[in-house]
Amino acid sequence: MEYEIVIGLEVHVQLNTLSKMFCGCSTKFGAEPNTQTCPVCLGLPGVLPVMNEEAIRLTVKTGLAFGCQVSNFCKFDRKNYYYPDLPKNYQISQYDKPLNAGGSVPIRIKGEKKVIKLTRIHLEEDAGKLVHNVCGGSGVDLNRTGLPLMEIVSEPDIQSPDEAYAYLTSLKQGLKYLGVSDCNMEEGSLRCDANISIRPKGVLQLGTKTEIKNLNSFANVKKSLEYEARRQEKALGDGGRIVQETRLWDAVNDKTVSMRSKEEAHDYRYFPEPDLVPVVLDDEYFRKVAGEIPEMPDVRYERFIAEYKLSEYDAGVMTSDRDLADFFEETSKQGVDPKKVANWIMGDFLKEINTAKVGICDVKVKSSDLASLIKLIDKGTISGKIAKDVFAEMFISGKQPEAVIREKGLIQISDEKAIEGVIEGVLKSNSKVVDDYRSGKKSAAGFIVGLVMKASKGKANPKLVNELLKKKLDEL
Ligand SMILES: [Zn+2]
């Protein structure tokens, strides 16, 4: 029997706010346990939550950017459950009136565009964190309790682990363009749970799903879904059935393990949060927030292909990050070939950034300096090879290319007389190679070019060297 895979993802994203969702505590990551808490987020009796307006604005911005129907009216609800990291015994979330409904996230798989529909994006508060000590015993850190989270729920629209990976990549890119979250998975600002079921091909009814938790990287999301699809297929193939349950991804042994049977919504006894008023937003507010949305990565990708004639691959790399895309555009607008700009960015620029482990904003090379460097190669002032050394120096010191070239005496030699002099010297001291050439070994010419370039410390204009050498050898 052939099966098809049905996947839905739930992504929790911590919003970029300075304070928590319902109190004034800091959201800064990495503080000593329980130092960023107050009676409100500790859930002490008699305290009252106060809504964080910035969290509402960022969620509206996200909803508008992903094409959701953003509600004029939303409210908060209590989701009741007990867990040691949840001191109130309930989480403030949104149940039947979420801020955003519908919407979609564009993905590209092997050059094909597809949209993954969203069910909703709602706002809620985070729970705390249990810390298990190596030497025994556990503690609870409530610094994270009450952090504002968006829960982004997709429709069961994703048909393979590869699509799940592409969805997460596209979603994260969009969220970072919007500046609503830093999406740092290692610090827990982006977390993902995956629902997966399989059904015989052609059957419309969904199979029984399992939920996978504990996924700390996009690569693990993909691996766990591949594993779980195989496990379910084998179970059904052997005449067994799938139990609706929550499973944990065991990254050490590369498999999912059963954790607990899956809760239903009615297990949580949702009811409206009596301490918060509903949120009523008007069209004027939506217009204002919509005005803050930048060009989204997918739109920019298509524009880069049309406007700068980039290949799909190059456009994908250039738009992968908003700052990188800005840098590419600023450089390309200064009268240089955009394809050359993209090559420099994908080559030396990203290589230096990765080695130095700095953000694009912190790079000292200005777009005008990269444009100047490319123009200097085009004009023949320096060779492409020398330009690489110049760029490395520009990256460290932030100096302009002209200054680096002047200081290091790197100007390309395009004086025919000077190059001829170097060629003659090389031919004189390498008579064996010249003999090889004359006896018909034409590849010897390439070797001699290398020797001339080396003798000129890489400064001879390679095009001229080739021309003049050919003339010289033919004369011999
Ligand atoms: Zn607090």
C-alpha cells in the first residue's frame, strides 16, 4: 500500500519586547534563575495582569504580513493545567477569539512555489523552565514565565519532511524581516512541535496523528518527521494501528519515543480570562501597523530576479537575510554589475563574516567601498586575485579599497614595457620550459604565465601577460 504524509506544525515565537506579556519584568535572556520575576509572573494571589501593547502590535504586524484576517476584537482565555513550571496553574492564552486567523506562508521546493495555509496566530504567555541538576534534584527557573509568545499554527497542508523544513525556513525569514523576534532556537525564542499522520493514497480522511515535541533544530524537525512517517507506515503495514499520543524526539538515538497520550482541548477547561478586557482595534490602527511592514522575502526574491537578473539560487541567498539584501541592493545601485556584487557577497563577504562570526550590520565594509572595489577590477587597476587580498584588508580595517591599494602598492602593472621585461627574465631563467613549448608542448605556456605572475608578485595584468607572452613565444 502506498501512503501519503500529512504534517501540521505549531511554532512558538518569543516576541521582541523589552518587558513580559502581563508585567514589567525584563525579557533579557541569560540572567541568573528567578531574578526577572515579580508577584504577577510568579502568580501570587490577588495580582492583576496588565497587557503589553507592544506584544499586540507585533502580533498584528505578523498577521498582516502573512495575509491573516486580523480581528478587530479578540480576547484572552485561561488554559488550565498543572505543571511545576506554571505557578498560576493556568496559562493566559487565546482560545476561540485569536488575534489572527487564516493567512499563509510561501515556500519553494525544487523551484516550485507553494503556499502553506495557516490556521491562526494567537498570543499567549510562556511557562517557566525546569532545570535538572547533574548531581541530582531539579529546580525551577521562572525568568521565562510570562514572556510574550505567538503561537503560529499551520493547516495540515505540509506533505513531506522537506516541505516542513522549507516552511520553517521561510517563516523564520519572514519573522526576522519583520523584526518581531530574533528567532534564536538555542535561546528558546523559536520552538516547534510537529503533528504527523499518514493515510493511504487517494483516501481523504485524515489518519490518526502523533505530536512530536522536543525539537531543537530545523534539521531535527525534518529527521524526526522522516522517522515518524516510517514508523507509522510500518505499524499500519504490520496490521497495527496508530495511537494518538505525544512523542519525544531522542536526538541521541535518532528516534521518537512515546511520552504521554494526547490531551484534547476540553481537558484544559478553557474559560475567558476575567482579569483582562477584550482587545478592540480599529482600521486606523491596522493601517498604521501595515505601514511598518517591509517588503517580505518572497516578494523581494521575485523582484531581485526580475530587476537585477539574478539566478534563482543567487536571489535566494541575497534575500535570505534582510540586512544582506539591503547591502546587495545598495551596492548594485552604484553602477556595478549586480551579478558581480552577488558573487562577491556569496564568496569573500560571507566567508569573512562566517570566519569572524559577526553580524552583517557590524561589517566595516560599506556598500560604496565594495562598489569601488568592483569598479577598480573592471578598470584593470587591480586584478581579481589581488582584489581578494584588498577585500580581506578592507574587512579588517574598514579602509577604502583605494587606500589599501596605495598603502600596499598593489596597483596592477599594465605597462607593456615593464611586463615584457618580466617575461624576458622568466624566459631566460627557464629555458627548459621554453624548449618544451617549442617542441610542441603547448601547455607549457600556461606554466610560464604562472611564473610571470609570480615574478610580478601578482601585480601584472594577466590579460596583457597572456597576449605579450604569446607574441614573444611565437617570435622565438
Ligand atoms: Zn513579572
